[in-house]
Amino acid sequence: MMYMKRGYMRLQWLGVVLSTLAFTASAQNNIVVRAQMDSAAIMMGDQTTVKLELSQDKGKFVRLPIIQDTLVTGIEVLKVSKPDTVDLKNNRIQINNEILVTSFDSGLYYLPPFKYVIDDDTFETQALSLKVVPVLVDTTHAEFDIKTVDAPPFVLWDFIPVWVLYLLLAVVIIAAGIYAYWRWGRNRKSGDAADAQQIVPPYERAVQALQELKESKLWQQGQEKAYYTTLTEILRVYIDGRFHINAMEMTSTQIIETLRRNEETKAVNQQLRDILAMADFVKFAKMRPLPDDNEQVMRYAETFVEETKPEEKAPESSDDSDNPE
């Protein structure tokens, strides 16, 4: 037992040293990714934390590592913390993330590198290893008696007659029918309002919607996800009405590829790409952008709408028709 404890302590000390050295840096892109564990050796059933760090310049779009229910077979993920962005000054930020893991099978496990996608490049941390030590079973104690059978818990549904259940089902069906009729009448009224809205050109509707979004101050109130969801929906509706493509049903990549072949959108296609990429990070990766990023995507959206609005046809001069050569 004493030798077991000494070996466990040595593995913990060695794991701390190896975890401290587990990082990858890219001097060319000024990007540093790091992975380390609180302890590289645990007893079966114990927990340890994998800490991920990313240091980069501001303004770069990053896709965080995708964490499943297990890191590898035998290493279970209990909790993944939300990304925490720290301002390092000098135009740099650090994004921290923690993964709480455990294991119930002894052995030495190899944890593959965690991958970050920044712009079009992929960066990997160094691989880690985790030693799971089995728990010794003390066989010197006497055996325990088997517990007696417990009484079943009280369940209300077992005492309710069947006819009561049928009555409740009939009430639910009638209520659903009344609600469906009410929604049908409401949709008819909203359909008439939508027809009237179609008269407003897509450009004017988009400008008005962007102005209303700015005045709502959603991201200033901590509602970044609602802010980016509304912003991308405004652009999708504008693109649908302006270029007659089904942008509401397309992915961000499909929209960018479709507009890339359009001469009117080539100049601002990169700005639209940045808006949609940032929105995807906020909505799906739960990243919290900086205030400068929130204001920049709004400027990009206004520029995209202004640069792609239809050109007004100049009226024909009456002098040309009155004085033909």
C-alpha cells in the first residue's frame, strides 16, 4: 500500500511537469495555444481539469476545439466551461477554457492535441497523457448482509381512474382546436400586413431594420447572441429580396459562395464573410466578442447594404427629345 502511494505521488509530480510543458506556439502568426492538466495521475473515479489557453491578436476569428462526451475511450467529460476572454493589452487577447474529466478504468491514456482553427490555419496543442490508478480493495473486512426490499414509492397516477385520463385528453384536443383556429385568423391578418410590407424596397427595409437594431442596444445589455441573430436575419432578408436567392434557407458558406460570383457584391463579399463568421462563433461556440467587434460588424453590415443597393436610373433628358440632331 505504501509503495502504491509513493508511485502515485511520483506520477502526480511528473504529470504536473509534463502538463506545464504542453503548449504549441506559432511565432509567425503571433498565436500561442496551450493545454495543461491540474494532475496527470488520478485515482479511479477522481477528477482533474484540462486547461486550454489561446493567445492571439484582436480581430481574428477563431473556432474553438469541439469537445464531445469523451476525450478518448475511457476518459469522460463531466463539464466544459464557457470561453473566458481576457484582454492582455497591446492589441492581444487570451481565451481560456476548462474541461473537467474523470475515468473509471485504470490505465495510461493518450489525449490527442486540441485543434484551434484561426482564419484559414489550424493550430494544435501538444498531446497530453493521463494515468488512472486503480483503487485497492480491502478484503479484510467482514461481509455485510443484503439490504431488505424497500416499499415502492407512492405514485398518484396509479390511483386515477382511466375515464379521468380520457376526459383530460378530450379537453386538451378541444383547447388545441381553439388555439389553431385563433392562430389561423391571426395569420390571415399578418399575411395582409406582409403583403403591404413587400411594397417597401429591400434596401429601405434593411436600412430601417439596422437603425432599429442599433437603437435597441442589445449587445450593450449583454445580449450578444440576440444582437448577432437579428443582424444576420436582416442581411439574409435583404439578400433574399435584393438578389432573389433563398438566403433564409442557406448556410453562411453557401451565401458567400453564391454572392462571390456576383459582380455587385465582390467588393464587399469579405466583409459579409466576416459578419457571418463572427455570428456563427457567438451563436454556436458561445464566444463573447469585444465591444469593438460588435461595432465593426454593424459598420460592415451598413457598408454591405449601401454598396449593393440598386442604382437609380437617371431620367431621360427632355432636351434630347426636343432637339434631335
